Amino acid sequence: MRLVILGPPGAGKGTQAELLSEALGIPHISTGDLFRANISQGTPIGLEAKKYLDAGNLVPPEITVNMVRERLSEPDAAKGFILDGFPRSVEQAEALADILADASLQLDGVLSFVVDEDAVVERMLARGRADDTEDVIRNRMKVYAEETAPLLTHYAGSITEIDGMGEVTAVHSQVLSKLGK
């Protein structure tokens, strides 16, 4: 099964992706983890990304796409994967479609975690991270909504909405049920 997970910051995507990864026996591929792994291992693509990050710049989309392309070519992703944090734009969604088409594959679905903004703000403030102020969290959610709205349109026929407001195990059960597992 090949899935993309979408949802605002604090929606529980990472937690649900890990649980789903275990349940389905496929890797959870987080672009944040990919960046950290490539940089810490000193891979050519990691060193390239590090140059941008060290300068305080955004990593160009083609570097992210190349990291994902390499990761999806690894043996553990042959049976499927759960992508978390990618794609973030329609351009990246089209690049993902090209990567999959090159391997004669396609996505099986897109899970969109839907949450109440005020409840997520409370949830994230409760984590107690220094950079999680209410203003910062609300801005991240606004940016997510602006960046992701086109993706929701792009994937309109493939999206399965998940109510992300329940308890972790209840949300996980809902995900498995909606995936027919």
C-alpha cells in the first residue's frame, strides 16, 4: 500500500503513520527524518541540503524530490510506504506521480487528518516546547492551510478524511477501517 498523509501541525500524523507502518509492515517515510538522516550520514544530497539549511534558506524542491526518489527505491519500500511531509505542493505531488510512474506504480490513497484548530493549539501548547507559542502554532496552521489547499484539490478523488480529534487508538482504528484493514 502506498499512501500520503496530510494534516496540519499537531494533527497526530506522525503518531498515526508509525502505528500504520507497524500494522501494514511498510515504512513510514518522514521528510524531516530523511533530511536528518542524509545530513548526519554525509550523503551527497545531504551535504547539498545542509548548505541551504546552514545559510538559513529553504531547501530547493528538487533536492527534497531527489531524497524521496532515493528513499522510495530502497528495498523496504518495494511493498509500499507511508509518506509524511511530502508532497507539500502540487509541483511535488506531480514529481511523486512521475517517480511512481517510472516504477509502474501509483498511490493507493491520501489520508487527510481533519482537526479542530483550537483543540490542536491546546494540544501543541501542552507539549511545552519552547518554540510552540500560540501565535507560532496558529501561523504554522495558516501556512499549512495555504500550502495544502491546492493539494486537497489535486488529490480530490483519492482523499480519505480522518477525524483526528479522537484518542490515539480510536483514530488508528478509524484509519484501519477506512483503509479496509
